Amino acid sequence: MAVIIVSETRFEFRDNDSMNSLHGIRVLDLSRVLAGPWCTQTLADLGADVIKIERPGAGDDTRTWGPPFLKDAQGQDTAEAAYYLGTNRNKRSVTCDIAQPAGQALIRELVLHCDVFIENFKVGDMARYGLDYDSLKALNPKLVYCSVTGFGQTGPYADRAGYDYAVQGIGGLMSVTGERDDLGGGPQKVGVAVADLFTGMYATVGILAALRHAEHTGVGQQVDMALLDTQVAMLANLGANYLVSGKVPGRAGNAHQNIVPYQVFEVQPPLNAEAGAKDHLILAVGNDGQFAKFCAVANRSDLATHPRYAKNTERVRHRAELVPLLEAIMKTRTKAEWLPALEAAKVPCGAINNLAEVFADPHVQARQMVTPWQHPVEPNLRLVASPLKLSETPVRNDLPPPLLGQQTDEVLTQVLAYSADQIHHLRTQGVI
């Protein structure tokens, strides 16, 4: 299918082999921190021209969310936080003060040349600036307008500020994350901001769907994304379990609520381990055939035919008696003994790597999940790459804009045909 092109005047004709999937789509990005920028980073990876609007003098909050910061040649911290670098690749940075009428007018002028507008301000803030959906769709009827908030544009919580941490709690995730209460556990958030990240990905899907609709009808629409909605949706099988059974699930630690054995097991530490050291691996048996294969590797084929353990339904029902048996078995061998044997038998399993081990993993390296960049400050900068791998339209691979407002003049000249005098006037007013 051809890419969506709103304005022929800004389409750069290129050979199809070098074209990105969203080449010709322009995104005006007024979001900051994580959920919105994660969405627009994905759109930018796919070839969209993402113009990141930042506050003059300050920019996206995450520019200062460190340490760690990128270091210069003398080993001193620069103003670039790793957090910002990890969420803003392939974008162009433009500074604009939307609190000023001239800044609002500049945004409205840019909207005429854009296909997508995304913001994550509090409900009602955009209307105060004349940048709400109704105001902007009057200027550009094909505009896809995405709002990302904690609780959405409607409902009793709409006016609340919503943050990932709170949403993980309110949305039930922390009630099912962490060690079991009877083993001394308690509520635990996930190690990364999953409500933000999932919302960013759902927003990407919604925007692409709305762009397809606009392509066929000439009519844009508003995409209303809420972290809480996303968090409730991503409860997945646990949400379905509750709605079907009426039983509130609790924390299961590293075990699975519906599958046994599917958890972390302690194994025998290696011979050279320090006294008292422990080692672990993940055993993720997904069906009865895999359980039988595991039992064969463990030299306990009797468990695979036992009426209480042969079927997953029975293994879940008799979890309390089966798991201690498996724990004793797993402690009889080291990880180096278990993993090759289980992998050879096609039993799902895995090590528990720290991040140094993750990025040293030969498979992660073979999949090119780390991208080297020649950054002006750090010529050997390495950052995580996009996981998207498309055979005909490969993703883009450009640096996050190192300098706040780095492409302001470029965008105003290319997109709006502003003169140097016009740009100078906006700068002296503090609008850019």
C-alpha cells in the first residue's frame, strides 16, 4: 500500500528501496517525558517527520532526568540525560513558547502542514491555548489529534494528574506483582514504566488506524489515550480470570497464575561460587508435552504420568505439593547443566541476566539491538535500537536532537518558508 501523503509539496521523491513506511507523514509532537515521546519515537523510526516542540530554555523534562548523563571528552557530565536519549531518536527539536499568543499562532500555522498532533497536557489546557482538537480540526480537517493523559478526557478522574507509578497501583498491576504475601511479599511496581510504554504503543496503533481512515475519507479524528485504560487492558489473562471467576487474584511472585511449572527455580550454584551464593533459572513449561520432556531430562518420568501432575489443570490445582518436589529436583544440578539439557529437549527455559549480560548476549548482538552513533560529544555512543525489522521499509536510525531547539530554524524555513528576519523577530520575543 502506498504511503499516506497529505501535501504533495513536501513529498521528497526517492527510490522505493530507500523509502520508510511513514515517509511523507509529519507529526507535531507537544508531548514530553515518556508515553507520548515513546509513541512519536516509534512513528519517527518508521519514517515520519516528527517535530518535537520543546519549551525554550528548558525542553523536555527528561533532558535533566539524570544521572546518568552523557559525558564529554574530559569525562564531565553534559546536559544530555540518558533518559532523554533513549526516547527521542529520529526527531527534530523546535522550541516554542505556547504560553505566548505568538507561540500559539506558530503552532496553528505548523498544524496546517502536519498529519498528526500529539499532546499530553492536562485535560482543558490545550483549549486555554486555542490548541484543542475542535480548534485545530477547523484548520486541518484531516488532522489526527492524539491526547495522552493519566485518566482520559472523560470520567470522574479526568482532571487528575496521572503518573505511571500511581496508575500501576490504581490499575491493579501492583496487586499481582511481587512475592506472595505468605512469603513476606507486598505490592511491587514493575522495573520500567510499563503503563507509559504500553500507552505509547497503543497510541501508535490508534494513530496509524486514524491515518488510514483519513486517507480514505479526508476526515481526521481525536485519539483519546489514558494510562489507566491501558493498564486495565494489559491485565490480560488476569483481568479475564477475575471477570470469569469472580475471584480476585493475588501476587504469585515469579510463578504463573494459570500454568505450572512456570516460574523461577533455585539451582545448585557453580563450584567456584562464593559461600552462600545462590543461582537461579527460569523454567517455563507451557503444555503437557513440555512437562513430559522436562521430567525426562530430570530423570523423573513418573511425575509426567502421575494423575495429579500429567495435565496442566491438575498441576495448577496441586501446585502446593508439586512445586516443592520440583524445587528439590532443580537444586541437584547447576545452571550450566540444566540449560543445555532443557534447551536440547525443547523445554522453554532461560537465564536471569543483568543488563551487562543482556547487551553482551550474542543473540542480542546478532539482532542488532544496540546502535552505535557518532554523537558530537561522544563519537562512540551506543543506544538501544528499535525492535521493528521490516524487509522493504527499514526503520530510520538517526540521533535524538542533541541540542534544545536544534532544528528550529530548519523547520521554520523548510515547512513555513520563514525568512531569517521573521525567525529573528520570534527569537527576540522569546517565542522560540
